[in-house]
Amino acid sequence: MLIPHRYPLHKLFTSNIFMASKPFLKFSPFTVLPTTPSSQTHLFHTKRFIFSTFPSKSISKIHPFSLKNNGFSSVSDANIHTPVSQLYGVTLEENGIDLAEMKVLRRKMEELGIDSNLCKPGQYNHLICPMCKGGDSGEKSLSLFITANGNSALWTCFRAKCGWRGNTGAYVNGNSTSGRIAHIPKVKQTREITEKSLDLEPPCSELCAYFAERMISGETLRRNAVMQRRYGDQIVIAFPYRRNGELVSCKYRDINKKFWQEKDTEKIFYGLDDIKDSNDIIIVIFHDGSLSVEIVEGEMDKLAMEEAGFRNCVSVPDGAPASVSKKELPSEEQDTKYQYLWNCKEYLEKASRIILATDGDLPGQALAEELARRLGRERCWRVKWPKKNDVDHFKDANEVLMYMGPTILKEVIESAELYPIKGLFNFRDYFDEIDAYYYRTLGYELGVSTGWRGLNEIYNVVPGELTIVTGVPNSGKSEWIDALLSNLNASVGWKFALCSMENKASSLCYTSVMIYEFTTPLVKLNFFTPLLLYEQYLVREHARKLLEKHIKKPFFDARYGESVERMSVDELEQGKKWLSDTFYLIRCENDCLPSINWVLGLAKAAVLRHGVNGLVIDPYNELDHQRPPSQTETEYVSQMLTKVKRFAQHHSCHVWFVAHPRQLHHWVGSPPNLYDISGSAHFINKCDNGIVIHRNRDPDAGPMDQVQVCVRKVRNKVAGTIGDAFLSYNRLSTMTVEVKAEETQVVEVVVSEQPEEALTVVEETQKVDESKPKIVEKSSSFREESNFLSDLKENEKKALNDLKLKLESAILGNNLFKKEEQPKEIAKPAEKVEEKETEIVVESVKQEGEEKEELKVEEGKVEGGEEEKKQEEGSEEKTVECVKTQENEEEKKADLVVVEEKIAQVDREISLWGVPLLPSKGAEGTDVLLLKFLRAREFKVNDAYEMLEKTLQWRKDFKADSILDEDLGTDLSPVAYMSGVDREGHPICYNIFGALDNEELYKKTFGTEEKREVFLRWRFQLMEKGIQKLDFKAGGVNSLLQINDLKNSPGPSKKELRVATKRAVGLLQDNYPEFVARNIFINVPFWFYAFNALLSPFLTQRTKSKFVVARPGKVTVTLLRYIPVEEIPIQYGGLKRDNDFEFSIEDGGVSELIIKAGSKETIEISMAEVGTTFIWDLTVLGWEVSYKEEFIPTDEGSYTIIVQKAKKMGSNEGPVRNTFRNNEPGKIVLTIENNSSKKKKVLYRYKTKKSESF
């Protein structure tokens, strides 16, 4: 049977010439008919039709200039003749195709190498691309579309390595347009279907049982008309898509969880009729699992929602995108991916609230965002699925229904939260930050100390702020900033990026270089030599100044150093290491001027790579300030400062920006103001802090080396205020030192009726040499009060002096402790004791028969008056008295010696925690210790003295001074221990209450009263061990940091623990004043708040103000605000391991990396030397990321080694430690992918070492 070529192509599939089964009869433009029927017929063979009127071989006339791999190709029509009609037969004419234009179009495509003979107008055709030939596989990657009228065509190659695309048209007697032609809409015919045509039937008992296992009832199946369809021996589930009760489409699911839909049907929501006239709509998301292991079944979730009572629910028909599109929202015609939204537009417009129940993975979130973009975020809500365990969450509604039941599923949906709108927030979104700010747990809320106590009253350094510094030339702006950076590094360990281009007058340097060039003709210098030497000169000069400030010795043996010894080689090496660890330089390596964008870009890299905390840009006029002609300088400065502020805030980096004032006319020597800065008033309008550095130039106005720091603007009133501070410039060590109003202070203390040598106590003169500061004052978020005498307020100084006077009197009077019962004469002065002894002897004699008479005689009259008494009294009485006196003579002398020794035995060496208490001894720690008692009693002298007296008595009764020598066993060592120090140097004490959950240990500790007493002695022994680590000097660390872990704690229900804890807290508060800098409670359970309220009345307000409470999910973040990550134990998210000797201080610090939401970052470490072992520690705060480790060799021919395959890390994961030994050069690559909606902080450290030492 021969078939004419006019026979409609689509009717060939109904002809009896095909013997194949129906499922394989699919329409395709590439289906070719054989000349005769055959069992070996190949429906997809590419042989041409036997009756084709097209040429048997394409004639290629490709013009080289018309072939382009990228962009669009077009062919000119200049040399094309009018086509001959009747070339393609009658059928094309009947379909409205202009044969002349069709012929021209095909000839043009032949010239480009496109064989379009078999391509049908009005359809997409797949061919082999003439450019890439389909690659090695020869795939048909070229998509060609010819318009239905045959007058134009466009094509695209979808191979990534090719991408050739273009268009052309058949325009006779004219020129074709090069470039993209207008969008040609594809005419798509939708197919009408019925249940009968699809052979749908009710679900069998097996399918009903399958749904029942997934908690879907038969009633729900019947209401949603869930069907089945048979494909041979297989039964698949059919989900009919209906609109107004009519079948529009159908989706199928087989036993292998494979989904497919009916072709050429309209895309709509599943369950569309259920949201008709509904104000609230729940959209359940389906996606195809391309980025997930399991496939989410949207229709199943819709049925699960109905089981929970929600019928106003629909499911999307298509899959989820891999990520959110960065393009603008397409028009309705171009939005093919989400055409079902437009098809259901009239249903969605009526809804006032749309709940998006998406998966928690990245594709699910991306789909929710795409839907919200089109539906309007303002009326969208989102569902957060509950946790399945400590690591994973439930993935969809049906899983929640199966494991948790319909009630929980209903609660989850009803607790949906507002969909976030970028830029629109509520204060409750920041309640955690507000609480942290209130309790000062964020770090540096009140700013960091500048190192000068007088300046701290008006200016403190707050992370994320912008400080503008100005002043007339040669006022010391750069010197002041360098000294400030040195102080900040010494106090809190900050690092800095320096874009400092002005430390010396450039003309002087340049001139010296040019003289060198002309006076040494034998040395050849190129054009860039002066600039290069100038840059090197600036760097080394800046390094010299910083080293002199750090080491406090001159760099050279020069005149400016006077008689001070030059820094040694060892000190130089130590200083060079300090420079390397503290400062990072931002400098142009050529003669170009740096722009602000260039500087901020490198500063960002310094923050992310090196953990920089501060940036110095010095000065403004050394930057490149090119701007568009239409932009004014004021507009440019405003835009530039906005960029700087955003950088500072985003990276929590303080920026110091030095800007010179304009030329001041009629200047009289007074400090300029911020409005005098050259350029714009925006310098004062936009900065957070404005400072003027001014040096006195008038000898009559004051010292010539006096520097005035004028704080003229402070936006954050918590950190400072407007005012002036005065410093002096020390040329010896180029240090800026604080001007002191008083250098010495003498205090006189008078004790009544005491020996002359003990009447006056003179406090030792304390001359303050600020060029050699004792210890730079620590700055902490909780603002520990200063222990320097000069920092105290007047009333506090008076209280301290009064307490010292009272204490001095008590110690010298031997009245500090309670007296034991002893003879009264011991308390009498030495000159009256012998008289009293005489009175006692005489009294005893008089009692034997003589009249009682009080005798008062002087010491010298006792022996000399014996004869006179013999004459006046009877001989018997005289004889007895004489005998008694002689018998007791030796005894009286011995007693007098004892009494004199007792009176002279005043304990001047009395001490507390190793600190002498007698003020007249002038011990450095006495003031620090007494201030603790004063602050504990709000500087009430009598109360503080009473507390000190009771503490000394308690320690005597409790035998606390010998408690360190007692062996109390090791059973309680897991309950509390000392380990590490915090950022301020405070020793850390960990109290692990969960260890007492062990019933055996609990009974052994609290079983009897005697055991509870042992527990108290053990707890105070631990406290005494911690105090041994403290420094009671002014400016030293003299308090502890307490960490109280309440995880698995027995709680207040245990009476013995509750009573013992209450007693221990009371004794610690009464006898260890101000020894706890901060009390941090972590992993707090629900009962803690009730227990805290119960204990609160027994605590002072000052003690309660030191409490910090952290929920289980905030433990690591909270601890990091006080403790460096390398000092935090691994069980709390840190990097510290027990008995770990792999890392030390010499190995360097911990690096930090921020990963934005939905992004991926890599850490690459080079391993160039073969045979080394690489060790690394890494942790992510909160985890919830994907993490993998691999070694990539340098040789491209080598294989990449997977050290740790990609793994999803849950929120409870601990830090990662791993090692790798390389056998070839390469690099370790650590990849962290953040699929969550929040940014993540990565903390890591690493080292390499030779395997022999491993």
C-alpha cells in the first residue's frame, strides 16, 4: 500500500499498516514510514520519506562570516531571487503557508547548515547542531522552530559548550533583521479527557489498604475521587484534576514512586474545587526530589490535610526549582513554569490568606518563595514542620499525620507564621537581641576601653561604628590612633586593617630619593623607583612607631631616645611577631590611587580571613574621588560615607576615618570643629563619633606637649558623651600618656591611746608612670569596676579610707576577733599590771581577819613601804604579808613578763587569701581586697567592716585556711572543676549539676548530715583553688567566671540538694564578696525560673545582676560572648578537648567565616610539601549545614580523594576534628553548604606537621 504525501501525518497512526501496540503509537515529527510493512519497522528511523519532494541531499553553502558560536546569526536577503511557487504541493497552501516565503526560508537555513527539509511549521523540531555536531554523542541538541505561516524561524543549541542560537526570516525584496526576533507564541492544543477515555476505575482493596497505612480513610478517597488505572499487570494510582466537577488532567503514581501526567492537558491545582469561594487557602507543595532523596507526594499531603480537618487545601502539579530565580518576575505569557497559577487566578484572587506548607529543604523553600512572589507575600503564611528527633524535622504533612496524628497536624497548620517580607519587621523579631543587650551578653555593649581612664568617660569604642577624626596638620591624629589601636589590642586582643597612607610628609621622602638618584650616577633607577622606595619608607616608619608604642623603647640610639636603652634584638623579634599578628596593611602596589570601593573590598577580605575588628583609613584626601560629572561633591561624600557605615555595621568592624579640615583663614590656634572638614558637612552628619585632635602651640596657654582630644559628637549615648580629655605626648617612646591632676596621695590615720609609732599610717606614694602602665585596663561587656585608686569617685575614696582607718585600729587594738575568756589584767596597760597584782595579794591577806581596805599604791612603793607598814600594823600581819610577798615575788615577775608579751603580741601579719590586711603595711592588694567588701555593701563602711569581721571569724571557725591541704576524695570531680580562662582572663569554674542525677553519687553526697558537710567543704575547697589563680593587684584579674550546666539536673524536687545549694550560695555570698564576675546558667530547664524566683529573696541585687541565662539552643552562642572558642569544651560547641596536646597558643588563633543563607563556602589550605600531616578543627554554630572534606591534588591527572563525604550535620553535632597525610602536593578543601534561611558562623583552626612527630 502506497501512501501519498498529502495524507495528513497525524492520521497515519490510525492506519492499519501499523502492527505495533497502542502504547507505543506516539506522535513525533521524526516518525518515518517504510515503503512496505515489515516486522522490523523502526518508528524513529531518520530515513527520508520516499515520496518527499525535498532534495535527497542538502546543499550546504555556509558563509564563514555568518557562523557564530554565541549571539544570533542572520542572513541577508540581497541576493535571493523570488521563489518559485508550487514547490511544496497543495497541502502547505491549504494550511495558509506562503510557499515562496517557505522556500526562501529553507534556502537561508541551508546556507547556515541547518537541514530543515523534515521540519514541520508550527512545531519545535530537534536536529543536530551544525556548529558542535552534537558533541561526541551526536545528540540532537538544536531546537528549531518555524512559524505556522512559514515566514520565519529561530533556533537554539542547548549544549552548554555550544549555545549557538539565532533567527532568520523570508522577506522578499527587503533586508532581514539581525538579532532576536519577537517572541513567537507556540500554539498549543489542549486535549479533552474523560474517565472513560483514560480507563479509570475505583481503587481496589490493595490500594485502599495502602492509603489506610498512611492514615488516609476511604471516605477521603471517595470525596476526592481517587482512582486507579491498569497498565498491563501493573496498577497505578490516579489523581484526577477537576475544575467545576469536570476532568481537566490526571496524574499517576506507580509502585516505584514515579509520577507522570497526561500530556497536552491544562495545568491546574489538585483539589481546585475545594478552594472555591474560600478566604483561607492551604497550598501543599510537591516537588520531584531532584535534590532530595525522597519524593514529596503533594496529592498525598492534600489528602492528609483533609484528615486533619482542612478541606480548603490544594497541591501544585509540578516540581520545585533548585533555587530562587534572580530574574525579574516574567509576564503571564512567559511564566510557563507556573502557568497553573495563572490558570487558577480567579480562585486565588478571592483568598485573603494563603498558607504555604513547603518542605524544609532548599527546593521547597525556593518554591515557596516563587509562589509568594506571584501570590503576594503580604497575604502568605508559612508552616514550620516539627522536629522528628534531635537532628531531623518531619518533611511533609502526611509524615506528621502518620507519626503524630491529626491533632498535632492541625496544631502545626494553625500555628503557621507570617511569611517574611524583606525589609519589613516586627520588634518581636528582635526580642532575643534586646534581651541580650539588656543582660549585656552580646559583647561590648558599652564599648571597649580606650586605655586612658580620663577619655573613657566621654569615648569608648563600639564595634560597627564610624569615627571621624580630624585636626589641623601635625596635631598627632595618626599618633593618637596608633596608640589607641595598641591599647585595644592589649586589652581585648583586637586586630586591625590599616589603610594609612600618611605617616610622613611625602615631599620630604620624595626629595631624598631624587637626591640619591642624581648623586649616585652608577646606580640605575627606573621611573617607579622613587614611588617604590617611598612606599617602603612609609611602611617601615609606621612599623617603627607601632613597635615603640608596644615595646616602650626607642627603635634607634638617637637623640629623641634620650638616655633610654634601645630595644634589643629579642624585643624587636617579639615586636615583629606582634605586628604580624595584629595588623594587616591595605596598600596599592602601583602608582594608582585607591578608591573607597577597593579599600572596603580588601577590608572585607581581612575581616573574613583574619578576623579584623577595626579599620583605619588615613587620610581621606589620599583616596581616588572620581565621580560622575552630574554628581556634586556633597552627594559623593554622602554616598561614600554610607558605604563605609554599611561595611562597619555589616561586619561589626569599627572604622576610624581621618579627614583633614579645609584651609582655616585667620586661625588663632583653637581646635577646629567638624564642620571645618574639607568636602562636606556630611562628615559630621553621618558619623557615629566625631573627634578633633588638637595640640597646643602657644607656650602661654599651657604645656607644648599637651594634646586635647575633643569629642564633638557621640551618637550612642551609652558609650560616651561630648567633652574633652587631655593627654601629653611623650617623645621618648612616642606614647600618648594621660595628664594626671594628682600624682600622690597621703592619708593620715590616728589611733587613740596607742604607742607613738603606731599612731600615724602613711600610705605609700604611688607615682603613676603612664609611659609604663601596670596593666592596661580590661574592658568587658559587664563593666567590672576599676580597682585603680584614681578611678574611684570621691565618696568611694572616702569610704575606702574610713574602712582602712577602722581596720587599722581594730588590728592594732587586737579587737578584730572575738576574745576568749581570760584574766582581766591582761587587757590593762603594762604600767598598771604590777599595781593590780599587789592589790590582789593584799586583798587576800585582809580577808583573813583584817578590815577590808582598798589599797592603791604605786609600783615603786611596794617594796620600799614594807618597813612603814610594819610600824603601823601588827607584827603578825606584817610577817604574813612579807612572807606572802616574798613567796610570790618570782611568780609576779614571771606573770608580768607574760602580760607584757601578750600586750605586745598584736598580729600585724594577719592576712586574707594571702593579702595583708594591715593598711600601714602598704601592700598592693589591700585596697583591692577591701574594695570587694565595700562594693558588696554598697560602700557602707560599717556594713563592710562587719562583713569583713564575720568573714574572718567564719574562716577561723570553718578552718578555711587549711582546707586546701585536706584530701576530700575525687568522687565529686565530675560535678565541678576549673578549666581555662575567658576573654578577660577570668579563670572558669564549671558546675555540672547533671552529674548528680546519678542516684548512687547523690546518696553518697547528700545521704547524711555529715556527708552534706563534706560536700560543703569540698565546694569551698574548689573555690579556694580558684582564688589561688587570681591577681589582687590593681588592674589584675581578681574574680572568677561561673558556668552552671543544668542539663539533666535533679532539680529542686531533691530536698537535700536544694537545702545544700541554698546554704552554699548563702555562705559564698557572705564570705566571698565580688569573687564572681559573671554567673552563666546554661541548658536551663523549665523549673529553673521557679527555683530562681524562690532563691531570689536571699540574693543581693548586685549578685542577681551578674546572672546570664541561656536556653539549650543558645549555649554555644552565649559562651562565645565571654570565652574564646578554643577554651570552650567540645560538649558546649567549642574546640577544647580533655588532655589534648595537638593545638597550642603557638599554632595561632581560630579563624572565622560567615556563610550567608542559601550559599556555599569553601576553606582551602595548601599542602605543597609531600609527607606532611594536616590536622584541623571545625565547628559551625547551630550546624544544620551540609559538610564535606576532600583533598584535591595539584596534578590535574590525579584523582580527588574524598576525606569525608558530604553529610548533613544536625543542630546537635559537635565540632569536627580530622587528619590527612598527603602523598602528593595539593590542597585540602572543606566545603560548607548552608541550606537554611539564616546565616551561619564557621570557626576553624588547622596546623601541619611532619608525620615523624605525629
